[in-house]
Amino acid sequence: MASDRTATPAPERAAAAARSSGDRMTIDELAQRTGMTVRNIRAHQSRGLLPPPQVRGRTGYYGDAHIARIELIREMQADGLNLEAIRRLLEGVGDSSTEVLDFTRALRAPFEDEQPEIVDAAELAGIWGTGDDPDPALAKRAEQLGILRPLPDGRFEVISPRLQRAGRELSELGVSAEVALATVDKLRRHSEGVARAFVDLFVKEIWEPFDQAGRPEEDWPKVREALERLRPLASDALLAVFQITMSEATERATERTLKREVRKPSGKPPRRSRRR
């Protein structure tokens, strides 16, 4: 018969059971892993933001799902959402918490695949052809269009280096910065309609059927995969349609130009018919 010294104490057996099931942290350990205070963790639980721990004996144990939820809450707070709005978004997560959190991250992920670049004022002014300093009015307009962000140190963050390169090439062709920004404004307004078309497509054809079916847990990965695949698909489809419409627009413009050239007077006086 085993002695009392060799028997495993009950709290240690509970901790071992918790670790084997995946819930392996006490609330103090969860606080250390996430950098939160125990008080804030309990406050999140009372607000319904965190699922309850797995209780064994008198101890609650937490797992990776709790860490993921805390990280997501922080991300949403950084985006400006208050805790009540976050609670409503996360309501009803239930047992599919991991998939729901992955879907929420995919939904909030930036669509663009570019890394912003930092340029100084002189470089920006050189691209725009405005001398040694960028025109404040142009900089403000670019900021309103969401393509430029001023930094506290006087430099600028270029949101889309690809678009900046296009602006530089337009400048080399003789197109002014004012005209280039006006063109970006038109493109942005047209792009908003394209974006709404793809968002409506996802909502009506993928999300609404899934929602009406009660959001079955086994279908969360399919919905997330559809969202992730829609990103490159939207870009490819838009580029393909643009190339077709650009070719058609160029052909029409060429036809109009040639017709005007044909109709222009030759510059020679009309020949008079001879009288007999």
C-alpha cells in the first residue's frame, strides 16, 4: 500500500488533469502570459467577454482559447471598439471559439498586400514637382484620399508605394500632381462601388445562408476560407475587367480622334469650277 508521502496530492492531480485536457493555466499564470492583471481578467469574465475556466476541484484552469480571446479583444480595442461593442460581436461564440476568432481576424485583416513606406518631405516634393517642400494643400488632399499619412517628425507614410510609383511616372510624363490626385479621387469613387459589389456578394451568397442555417460549427472553416479566397479573387477579377474596359475605351477614343482628323479642313482654298 502506498504511503502518504508518495501519494499525489489532490491539487496536483487536478492540475495534471487540467494540463492533459488543454486547460493548463491558473488565472495568475494567464495574467502573466497575457500581461493583464487578474482583476481585469475577472472583469472581462463578468462582462461576458471571456468564457469561464474549466473548474477542477476548487481551481479554475485556462487554455490557449482564453489567450486568443484576450489578444482579439486588445486588437478590437486598438481599432476603437468599446468593450460593450466587442461583447456583442463575440456573443454566441460558444464551443466554436477558435474558428470564430480566426474568422474575425480574417474579416478584419487589411485587404492590401503592400507594406507602407516612409519618405521625407524633400523626396515627396521631388515626386510632386513642388520644389523643396511638398505643397500643404496637396498633402492634405492626399491625406483625405487615404494615400498619405503625415508623421510627427515631418516625414510622411506612403500607404501604397505602388500608387506612389504610378504618380512619379505620371509626373515624368508631364502630368501635374493636382491632376494626378484628381484622377485618384475618381478612381477611389469608382472603386467604392466595386468593393460594395464584392462585399454584397459575400454577404448574400455565403454569409446569409450560413447564418440562416444557425451558423453550424463545422461550417465556420468553409466561411473563413471563402472570405480569404475572395481577397485575391476580387483583385484578379477587377484587373481582368479593367483591362477589357480599358481596351474598349482606348479603341473608342482612337476612333473619335481619327474621325476628327478626317473632318478637319485641309487649309487649301476650295477649287472653283471653270465657266464655259
